[in-house]
Amino acid sequence: MFESLPGFRDFYPEDFGVRQALFQRWKEAVESAGFVGYDGPVLEPLELYIEKSGEEIVEQLFHFVDKGGRRVALRPEMTPTLGRMAGARANGMRKPVKWYNIGDHFRFERPQKGRTRCFTQLNVDILGEPGVAADAESIHTLVLVFRSFGLTCEDFYIRLSDRELWSFAMDAWGVSADKRGYVLSAIDKMERMDREALVSWLSEHVGELAGLIYDDARKLAAIHDLDGLIAWGRSLGLSAERREVLDARMAEWSVLMGALRDLGCGDYVVIDPGIVRGLAYYTGFVFEAFEKRRKSRALAGGGRYDNLVGKLGGPDLHAVGWAMGDVTMLDCLEFCGKTPHEAVRPKLFMVFGESERGVCFGDVDALRSAGCRVVYSYRSNAGYGKQLKEASQSGCSHALIYGPDELAVGEVTVKDLASGTGIRVKREELAAYIGALDLKGS
């Protein structure tokens, strides 16, 4: 018997229903904030991902040469496709652009808990707005998504940082521009590596500065309030010009924190400079969401990436956004007892005798065409009792009984399968009665 490939998942109806409920909550939450959906191809030129992330990304991709001789790859993330699409029409689009996507992505890496080779992501981005209002809107939308599942500040929190702070720190340390990527990578690893190992690795790139950088970085990462960040900035000994830029940045921090507080996010967001996000294209505020009651992978992450669209060949376009994966999100919801279970089920079960089949089937067509979920027994010789038993096991809420007595007077019995009670309804009034019971859709 064939099995699914490693890192790829099967979704039987009960699992598929949960996923569909997850995606529906995602969709409703982000659309409430004014985002509109978009999509792009699942197969892109390999060079698109190399341009964004460098040659090292290739080992993580499902890539091949197609029959046209093109080097292509299954998309590992949505941001390059977004950058390509937005860049192509940037000059004609009304700003800000607020787009979201729910789609499958692929990475060729070792499957493990919280990480698969095929996964579905929610991507939410704002393009064309340079001010911190877009950063606040982005973070608020992330909070809306979590809250749409009934999660509270007891369940999750968002760690907010700023790549520009680390730029000022590296000015003070004297780190050259070509070494700053290595320093950021080291800072990103501070929570996972001990001092000796990380200083040893970092010293290969910055020499004797490694120990100083590690110790100072630890001090900055330990600051969790705005006043502390301001005091830290004043201690750096920057030039007058850079000090003025830092003061302006601290003012933007103040505006952002105020906006988040006013948007009802104050209890969810904590200042945490230890978050730097490993990807090189981030340019400003960055953030990650985590569970509060246990250690786990980040539930979502993102930030500002003002240079990407231009890097991919389009015009310069300010951008901020984040992504959330279905695997870690469903794991979180299960742990918190908030897994959505709005499975799609039929609502109406038709019960009829052989002589009533023609009339009943006419109503089956009419009700289905009106948007009702209607099923019936395929066993033509099943009696009313067996059909009602099948109706009770089907998950339907009501049975519509087409018996000879009912049809003789132009009526149908509508039976509530939970309570066992029933009421006769005129056939010509059936659609209106069903509509009043709200038995259409889910």
C-alpha cells in the first residue's frame, strides 16, 4: 500500500473540516481590518528566491529544471511572489496596498514537530506606507487573528523589537557593514547557544570584538520598557548626527507603543530587543508571537522590509507584514482547547417511500439549489424506521418525512432529530420554513 511522502499530510474529512474552519477564521479576521486576498503561482523561477535569500536557500527548496530548460522551485514563502507582483504594478496601485494570502508552501527540510515539508501559511502585508501606522496596523491584525479563536493575553504574547536599534549598537561597537549580517545572526542565536560557543563562532567574523558584542547584546536584549531603551541609546556615545537619528527613532517607538495601546494591543505586546529575525531583508520593527504557557516555535513572525520590492527589480516600496503557519497554529489551539470544529455537515435528511420518491426528489433539487445541505438514503427498499435511524446517525439536525398521509394533504413533517419533536408544514411553505430555522449553509 502506498503511503504519503515524508513531511506531507493527508487530511481526512474530520481533519479537513478543522483546517477549513482555521482558514475561515483567518480570512474573516484579516478582512475585518480591510485586507483583500490575492494569489500567485506555486511554481516560480528559482532565481527569485536566490535574489531574495542568497544561494544558501537552494538546499531548502524543491527545485528542478523544467521541460523548457528553466530553473524553477516550489514556493517556500510568499514574500518574493508578493514583491514581484507588487513591483509589476506598483506605480498604478492606490497606496497603501493591504493584501493577504492563504496558500501552500514547500521546504525540503527534515520533518519534525511543528515543521513539515508542505504547510499552509497566512501572509498579511501592507505596502506603500512608510509610517509606524502601518506597523501598528500589522501587529493589531495579528492580535485580531489570535483573538478570533478565543485566545487571550493569557495564551499568547508578541515580542516587539527593532533592527534599527541593533544598527545603532553596531555603530557603537565599530562593526563594519560587511560584518553586520554575521552579528545579527549571532544575536538571533543567543537564546539557543551558550556564551562560549557563540563568542567562538562570532570571533571568526569580528575577531576580538566578539566578547564585547555578546555581553552588550545581552544587556540590550534584557531591556523591556521604552524608558530603558531611551537610557540605553543615550549611553552609546554616538556622533551628534547619529544621536539625532536615534532620538527620532525613539519618538517613533513612542508613537507605535501608543497606537498599539489605543488599539487594545497593550496587554499582548512586550518590548523585547532580543528578537531580530534571522532574515537579512528586514529593515525596521520586527516581531514574533509565542505561547505564554509553554516553550514552542514562534506562532507567527514578521516586520518591516522596505527594500525588498526594489531588490527584486521593482520600484522602491515600503512594506511591512507577517506570516503564520497552520501547523504551529493548530498545535497551539489544541493545547489551549480552542481547536475550531465547524465541520461542514448536511442539515436535512429526506425520508420517503418508493411511491413518494418523485415528489421528494423534486424538493431535494429545489432545496439544494436554494443552498440547503440535503441527503437521503440510497437504499430504495429501506423502510421509514431504518431511514430515520440513518438520519439520526448522519449528523443532520432535521429529517423531512414524505409519508403518504402527509402528501395526501400536501404537507411534509419536519422532525427535529435532537428532541424528537415534529411539525407538519405545507410543501409550498417548506423553503420559507427551512429558511426561518436557519438550516442553510453551516
